[in-house]
Amino acid sequence: MRRILVCEDEDFIRDFEVINLQRSGYTVVDVASGEEALEVFEREHGNFDVVLLDIMMPGIDGFEVCKRLRAASPTIGIIMLSAKTQEMDKVSGLMLGADDYITKPFSPSELLARVDAVYRRVTMVTNQQTANRSLTSGPFVLSPKSRTLTKNGLPVDLTQVEFQIMELFLKNKNTALARATILDEVWGDHYDGDIKIVDVNIRRLRMKVEDEPSSPKYIQTVWGYGYKWTDT
């Protein structure tokens, strides 16, 4: 996504930040006040990776904006900007939840290095949370974190291969997956065994998850191609 919200009341500084961030591949939304920053953040449902936030602004200052943004999103990256060099300003910003602090004036290389570093941390946390998020489909709940599957609240005993197939299905609901795709995703693209191993494991998985394995509701066969998970 690489989206950044820039909040800076001085036009020439804001333009400098926007141009350099855009040149580095970021999508930038810029505002000139704390009030606008909070309004845009709410309107776009917090759909930003990083916020570049000036401290000294008329109206709602950067400290207050930082406090509100951090309360709304524990994972968004926040970088504070200020012409002041007092240690207390840095401490105050960090105590309110900022991830980093840049003192003006700064070079394009320093700006991008700081933004890139915060963006990487945000992405790492987001990816980890996504990887650990439970997947649901009808009566099934699959937990990547605990490596468990339940159906109607009851545990389903799966092998590691069966679990990986279920995870692949639930991440691609209603999508036809070729046998070769399933083989590569679960066994790895260097596996040189018989592709029929996919069919064997699908049959075993159906025995465990289907009410009537001979007439499957969830794991549908796509003839001549592969399989598709559906809960409709």
C-alpha cells in the first residue's frame, strides 16, 4: 500500500516532503493542519502506513494529533517533525506514541531513510498479525497461530499437510486451484513426487471435514483441473 499522511502547515516544507516521498514510490495525502489530519484519517478509516506529523501547528498541535492517532491505531507509524531541538520535545512525542523524531531542517536522504525504516517496521507487524489471524468459513475456524481447526466449535484432527491444504483453501475461498498449484504451495516447488499425492490428501481431508465425504459440500472437484473450497 505504502500510503503516507503528511501533516505540515508550512507550504514549502510540505511540498518538499510530498515530492520526495512520491519520487520514492509512496502514495501521499497531505494536509495543512491537525484538524485536517484527524478528519482525513477518520474519513479514510486509518488507511495509512505512516504519518509524518509536524509538532508546531496552530489549532490542534502535533502532540495532540499523535495522541489521538495512536489511540485509534496501535500499529500505524508516526514520525514527528519540529524545528525545535529541545530534548523534552523529543521525549514528549515518543511518550505519546511516536515511532521516530526528525529535527528540521533535514535532507531528502534523511527523510526517506527514517520513513523507510518506520514503514518496514509497520509492514513487519502487519504481516505478522495477518499471518496469525484466524480464518473462518461456515462452521470452520482455522487458527494459524495455534495450528488448529475447529468445526462447530469441535476440534478436527489434521496432519500438518492437511492443515496447510485447509489454510490454502480458506485463503482462496471460491477460487479454483490447480493440482499443480496445491502441490507447489504445500509440498514446495522442488517436490518431484507424483501429483496424485494431492488427490490422496484431499480424500483424507474430506473424510475429516465433510458431513458426507462421498457428496462433498465444501471441497469441490473442478474436473480436469483441481479443487475449490466453497461454503455457499
